Amino acid sequence: MNAELRAKLAALGRELTPQMLSGTHEIFAGLNHGMDPATRVTRDHAYGPDPRNRLDLFRQDGLSGAPVLLFLHGGGFVMGDKHTEGSPFYSNVGDLAARRGMLGVTMTYRLAPAHRFPSGPEDVAMAVGWLRDHAAEHGGDPQRIVLVGQSAGAAHVAGYVAHARFHVVPGGGIAGAMMMSGIYDTLTCRPNNFNSAYYGEDRKAWGAASCMAGLLNADVPLCFTISELDPQDFQTQAAQLVGNWGLAHAAYPEMHLLAGHNHLSPTLSIGSGEREIERLVSGFARRAARQA
């Protein structure tokens, strides 16, 4: 990341204020190059019964038997979308997959507080099931689905990976999962309005949603990221995961510290001249798919 961009992000601070959120979007919307003209998009495929159970597909011509990259946006469990007219986000992630020879998929999911845990992993399960049934029709390999989630999306990905009761087939039916700035242990995360909206007001009931043990015992490749300018709770969660992973495996997990980035900027930077995150996401997806 160049020094000027790093300074702009640092000036916005690390807390999730309206100014930081809007400022980061504004910076990277201005840097985005737009979708590749060769990328074809079909939107709003229904993967479940709720109006928000929709996904968009991104591909380029000649695709056959390709890895499938399924992306889940963030939004504190209570907001966010896979696509907003006039904005490059988060079609930029689907376009990345298409440009790199994969079937790109972006999905929406049900939102809290109307839909609380376990709605997130339930929706991931329905999307994975839909892709296992239909990916081949769009050039994807249903045996090589890689999940990528950011923030609340990372929590939903973690919930699906960690809790076998949500798996559409034994093992989950996925080739791997990347989680960017996620909450993994509900027993230790800080209560706030977003967490309470999704996990409920009774903190004593949050334990059932913890993903830590399941992530440590997952049988698929996992990748984690934490941003240098992430808020404290996300930093603590990442550190706890690294420590627990070390105790469980006598090894270090694939955890990347994203220098200069804040909570939002990694996925927003995709499709700009800042290619670090693009290479990281596509590289992991391809490595995981090769091992499937």
C-alpha cells in the first residue's frame, strides 16, 4: 500500500464510526477500475425462500469445471448487501473471481434482529447446497467451493465451517474458507448493539454460537486475516485464534496481518490498483481448490 493511501486510512481512525465507514467507501470507490468488460453477471438467483436469499454469479466465457468463490459481505449482522446500484461493491469481488478463471458468487443473507443466530450458517448452507446443484450449469465445479467472508460475513462462514449440524454433506461440501476480520469466540467477544442484535440479549446463551473449537478441528484449509487498523475486539479475536491454534496443532495458522488496512478496506480495495488483497484472496481460493 502506498504511503498516501495508508495515511488517508489512518486518519479515518480504527473505530467503526460513520465517518470511517463512509470515508473508506469513498476512497476506494474512486480508485475502483470497474468490472472487466469480459465478465458476465446474472443477478438475484434464489437459493432459499427469504427475499434476501439471493446470489449473483460472475463468469467469463469458456468457463468449465472451475473453482467457485462464494463471498459474504459484512455489515454488523444488521445491514449490507451483495450489490448496490451505482457502487462497485461487492461486485468487485465477484469480478475478481471471474478475472482469475473462477466462478464468482456474491450472496446476501437474512439480517438481525429479525433473524438471529443460527440464520447466518443456515443461509450459508442453503447457498452451498444451491451451488452444489447448479454451479456446473454456470461453469463451476461443485466439488471445489471456497467460502470468503468479511466481518459479519466471516462470522457466518466460521459458523458454517465450525458447526457440523449445518453441513449440507459430511465435511461441509466446501474446499476451503477464508475469514477476514471475524468474530470467532462468542464467549470472549465484547457485547455491543450489533452482536446483541444477532446473538440475542441474553449473553449466557451466546456460547452455543462459538466457533473456536470447530475451527480448530476443521478438515478443510482455512485462512484468516486481520487488518492493522481493525478495532480492538477483532484484534483480540485474531490473537486468541492464533494462540488456541498453536496449542491445538503446535503450528501457526494461515493468519495474515494486512498492513495499513482498516476493517473495510481489504475487500473494497479489490479492483483498484492495490493488488495485494486480490492476490491473497485468489491465491488462497486456487490453493484450496487444488487440494479438494
